[in-house]
Amino acid sequence: MSETIGILDIGSGYIKVLVSFIDDDDDIRTEPLFVDKRESKGIEEGVIVRASSARNAIREILDSVRDRNGGEIGKLYLLVSHPKVKYSNTSVSLQISSPQEGEFSEVKEEHLKELSEMVRRESQEPEYEIIHIVPKYFLLDGEKYYEPVGLHATTIEGVYHVIKLKKQVYLNLRNLVRSLNYDVNRIMLPVFTASYEILTEEDSKKRILLIDFGHTTTGFSYFVDGSPEITGVISGGIRDAIEILSAQYKIPTKNAQELIKDIGYYRRQGYSLEVEEENITLELEEGDVITVSKNEIGNILKGVVAEILAKIFEKLFEDKQIDITKDLDEIVLIGGGARLPHFKELVEELIEEVEIPYCLVRIGKGKYLTYYDAEFAQKGDLLETDFAPARGVVELIRRGREWWWEETSGSNNPLLLNEKKIEPTYEEATLVESLEEKPKKQNLWSKIMNFFKNLISEE
């Protein structure tokens, strides 16, 4: 079956759309048809605060799809990032044969679907909507596997990462889009879907922190063994730097946004032989002319990013005692913030200043870009980091369209590990940490958090 799908990423700064043609008559093939990005209105941190403005902004971009694409979208998927996102790691088990009789039964897809339904029932909350049920791994009679279908066992246990969205946010967004005569197939979390497009098989051997720097929110997901362990969204994004710059120089937010976009994280290159202009002369609409320091723009951005990182690191530590000096191999940056000039260097500098050893930083680049026509991609923003979540949805569909809705299959993991593993799980390894090590971890953590707090107060 072939169809046209649309992915609508609804942010506070921009609304982005990717329309793709899916053809699986012979071999699953994706063909991007249309990509666009428009200014968002009426949306704050994933919440509809002005329904009429939000409806008009969404209608405008969907109408452009209809005009350019020449037809209707078969299925529409929404992406939204909101601070009221919750997660849990849930374990359920199912006996598929009698151990007393010494017989083993083959694990089938129906067993995984039953496990998924058990997780759904166990994870339900009245005020939250489950948007992702992700299999982390399976234990067949105590041994760890990632793709259990076709193997034999008496008991299968599944460990799942469950992501939930505040039901009010979910319903309001779905109903608004439905009021425009579009049927919403599903609502998903951008930072999670991006992992399917950004993280590689090599990343399955690392402990990865994927960060989606947005306009008013920042999403993050911490991966261990190729599976999400902690997922969340915090308030705060690049707009914070824009507002500080606007207030400090008494300039319109539009001008401040352009300065942040053009300058990013500026630091004078001491080794450069060329004379650098360290100030920008800005002419306002009223005719006033002001001078803005590039260094000051960089300092403002640094303070905002430091505060965001501090919140994320604190969340990792509070939830799972994640020590970023030992339990973090790489930070991967996506989102609109990652497009700012020298943003990677800014995060690297912050990591170095708190003395986090061996932690690399990179801008998230897609691993499936060969599926897209190069000439088409260069015409728009398709290959940029802020379109990674939309590209990830396409990859999710490519993985297996008959079961991806429930995400029940063992192969539907951002990173695939086919080999059997019997070493202790992450949770088990954490439990055996010595009592002598914990005071050291607490002291080091205090040092890191104090650094960020001091930096934020200085900025």
C-alpha cells in the first residue's frame, strides 16, 4: 500500500511540516514531496494559549501543503514538546509454557502485543495520555535479548520505556487540528522520534544524552545500550536569550532574535591575523542607532544554555543517580538551537569548565539521509537539525508499518542490538554501587551544580 503522510512539528517559534510519499508495494521507499517552516503563533511551550492564532498558523502551513502537493495528506502525525511530559520504565512478564513440563514455546508477535497491552494498563493515569511504549529489552527465562520473536522460552519478561503527555495538552492540540478537517493519526514527542534518525548502531555502545534545544522548551532523552532510560522536557529555550538581549539593549525582540541567529556564540579568535569587528551597529525602525557587543551576545547565550544544562543534569541525577562525569559518553545536539553559529563549541566549553572527562559533543546528523533526494533536500531545511524529529517519524514508519503504531516489536528500538546479552542491566549495575562511592559522587555533583549556579548568577 502506498500513501502520502504529513508530519507537523508544532513548536513555539516555528511550525515545521514534512510531507513524504511511502511506497511499499515491493520495497519500502520514502520520497519527500514537500518541506516548509513558518512562524508559530498562539503556542507557548506546547500549549495552545490563543486558539484563533494557533488555528490560523496551522491552517496556513497545511494549506500550503495542499496547494504545493496537489492533494490531501493520507495520515497526519503531530509532534509537540511540553514540560508536562512524564516517563516510566515498566517491567511485565508473561508465561507462555509450563516450566514443570520442560517444554518451550516459540515467542510470537502476539506475545509482544500482549506484553504491550499489559504495560499500557499498568501505566495508565487519568490525567495523562500514553504516546510511546518503547521496548528496551526482553528477558527469556532470565537471559537478555533485543529481538525475541522466533526464539523459545517458558517465560518472557519485557522492560519498556513509557512516555506520557498531559491529556489536556493532547486533546486540545488534536481537536484544534481536527477542526481544520484533518484527522490526527498520532501525537509524538520530538526528541524521542529524532533518535530514530540521529542515533547510529555505533551509538548503542555509548551512553548518549540527546538534547533538542527549542524556542521555549528543551527536550532530552538519555540512552543506555541503545534504549531510552530517562526522557523529559524542561521549560527554557533560545527565546530566553532573545528576551534578555532585548531587555538589556532595549531593542525589539525581532531584532534580538536576528542577532542571536546571526552571531550565536561569539568568541574573539586570538590567533586570527584579520581585524575582527567585535561590535554590531544596529539601526532600528524608529531611526535610532545602537551598538551591540558580540561578546555580550555570546555571554547571554552561554548563561541561558548553562541554566538549561544544569536543569537536565539535575533531572538525570535526581531520577537515576546519573553521574555525568562517569555515566555520559556523548551529548548530541539537535533543534533550532543547534543551528546557531558555534553552538557546539559553546556546549563543549561548558562541559570542559565543569571538568567532565571523555564526554564528546556533536551536532546530530541524520543516518538515513540517503533516502532523500539530494537536490530536493538542498532546496529547503530538510537536512537541518530542527527537522530531525520529522525525519525520525518517517523512519519509524519505514521500520515496519504493520506494528509501529504500538511500538511492540523488539526490532522497533532506536538502536538495534541483535546479539544476546546476559550482563547485568543498567538498573542492576546501579544497585551494586558501593556505599563508599556515593559520598564521592555527591561531592562531585555538588561541585558541578555550584559551577553552573555561579555561572548563571554572573551572567
